[in-house]
Amino acid sequence: MQRLKKILQQRNTIVIKIGTALLADKVNGIHTERLAAIAKNVAHMRMLGKNVAIVTSGAIGAGVAALHLNERPKTIPEKQATAAIGQPLLMEAYETAFRTQHQVVAQILLTKDDFTNRGRYVNAKNTFASLFDHGVVPIINENDTVAVEEIKLGDNDNLSAMVATLIEANLLLILSDIDGLYTDDPAYNPDAVLIPVVEKLTPQIERLAKKSKSEMSTGGMVTKIQAAKLCIDAGIVMIIANGKNPETIKTIFEGNFRGTVFIPGSKKISVRKQWIGLFSHPAGAIVIDDGAANALLKQQKSLLASGITAVRGEFKTQEIISVFTMSGKEIGKGISAYSAAEISMIKGKKSSEIEKLLGCKAPAEVIHRNNLVMGEE
Ligand code: GLU
């Protein structure tokens, strides 16, 4: 909790995720009063020197209200059309709420590809940095209108955790219509108790995240726990709290609130390793012998050519590859210093032989430790 206190007091970067249940309903559309109160609280945090990014849901919800539909659409084209109608309405409501607070906002719509493609990831990161330099509050949603099933994230809990890692946030605050994680579903069990702090995501905690869903929202507690997993891996503190009361943001920063705090361990991995471990897609794979697997898993060594027994797929230098043991277990991922064709030539060879084989100066490591993420990292 000391860590949380420090984060709350420092000038740093935070992501706030606001769920559909707080923002829109099918009868009244967007809840502009609640948004106005949230904007006021966020503007206050900006005054305290924090960079704030908001991940918002509610595009489909606002579209449902605008079209006077009775329920959320089910098919992909209908959902996409509804989001296309609702997103500008949502953004208009944010712009109005923040203009009243003399705060400029920007719209950023992201898809999964913006995270898995290294070039787009770095580009998005630079855009956020530039917006923060200008003192702007980015308002982010998934680009629902173009995100077809294969490139869809599907829920904004996961999106908010991915944005938090992208912008190296210190804290992700998920505002929902529930107080936090309970020992059971409070809608059915009156004895359910709120869990204030989670320091480890045990299977028991994951079981608690039963599918508690409201009619208009997407994820419930399951996706919030997935988001917590991402945050814990990336060393980011995450809080789930009830955003129905707009003062919640204020009470959190006063250090006195009701909610569930997920505290990551103190082990911090580099931002590049985070990207490799969390988002990258391997272009190919290599198989290594037991000696090399032991050196990677137990001795924190780099991967040398001598331990490689096979190469799979066609990949180029600097692409991401998976590392498999001889028994077929994937134990890590990393950036390959060599192409697949080159590894076919040097596999099983000693480092001193590599230069001769390739006819040029060449690094001894096929995957350097700094570019390698093992399963347990
Ligand atoms: N992107 C969706 C929307 O704006 C929300 C997804 C979610 O609720 O998690 O409606």
C-alpha cells in the first residue's frame, strides 16, 4: 500500500477506464451530468500535474439510444454501425464536459494491430507523449467500426490495461458500476464481502470473477481480472472502484476509498520486454536442447547458436520468435539477431565458428538476454 500512496502523491501518468454502465443507457443516452462531474475531477488531477488518459466505453450504448433500439445489437455489422453512430456523440459529450473545465481533449481510436505491430505501437506511444506535452487528455476507445473479429480486442477493460502499458502509466483506475471484487456475486449473495487488496492473482481470485454482467456493458469481472493480470505483469497498480459517485476519483487521490487495489510485485521488466511478452506475435520458432533450456531458465543467460537444434518458419533478422524445448514446450519469446536461413546454417555451432560460416562479423547470441522474455517473466 506504500506503493499506492506514492503513486497517488506523485506527478505521474494514470489511465482511467469508464464503463458503459456509467455513461449511457438505452433510454436517456449519454449521462452528461456524470460526465461533467468526472471531467471536473480529472481537471483537478491535471492541476496536480498528472497526465491523464481516459479509456471510454459507451459508443455502442450511445448508438443504441440514438437509434431507439430496445437492446444492444448482436451481429458484427450492426454493432459496428451502432458504434459509428454513437462514437461522435460520445466524443461530443466529452468535449463539452472538458471544455467547461478549460481542458482540451483528443480522440484516439485503437485496434489490436496498433499493439501487436511494433511500428504502430511505437508510433501510438509517440502520439500519446506529444499529446501529454500539450497538456491534453486523450480519450480512447477501440476503433469498433473497423475492428473485425480477428483484430478485435472486444472489451475496454483489456484495452485500458494495454493502453496503461503503452504509455507506461503508474496506475489504472477502472470505474465501474460495482465497488470492486467481492468474495461472491453481491447481486445474489448478501454475505458477499468486498476484497480491498489483491497481491497475487491466484486461481481462487480468478474463480471469483464470475460472469456478472449488466445489460449494456461488455466484460463484467472476468475481463477486469484479465486487465489486472496485464497490469501486474507490467508492474502497474490497478484499482476497481464504483464510478456511480463522481467523487470516487477524488476520494481515491485522498487515499480514502472503497474499492479493490491490485498490487504488482516489485519485479520490474523493461518496456521493450513488456511489449515482447505481452503483445508481439512470433514470426517463427526455434527448438533448443536441454542444456540451453537450463541456461535460459535457471541461469538467466542469452541464447547461443550451439544450443539450437531446429528452426521453424521463415523469419528475418530482428523479428520475434518463440523458443521451444525438445519436448515441445514453449518457454519464451525474443528478438532474433539472425534470420531463419542464417540460423539453419549456424545451429549447433560454437560461437567461434559462426563468423567463418556466415563470412562476416556476427554476434555470439542468437537472442540476447535483454531481448528475451521467458514464460515466467
Ligand atoms: N468499445 C465499446 C463501446 O464503445 C465498449 C466495449 C466495452 O464495453 O468494453 O461501446
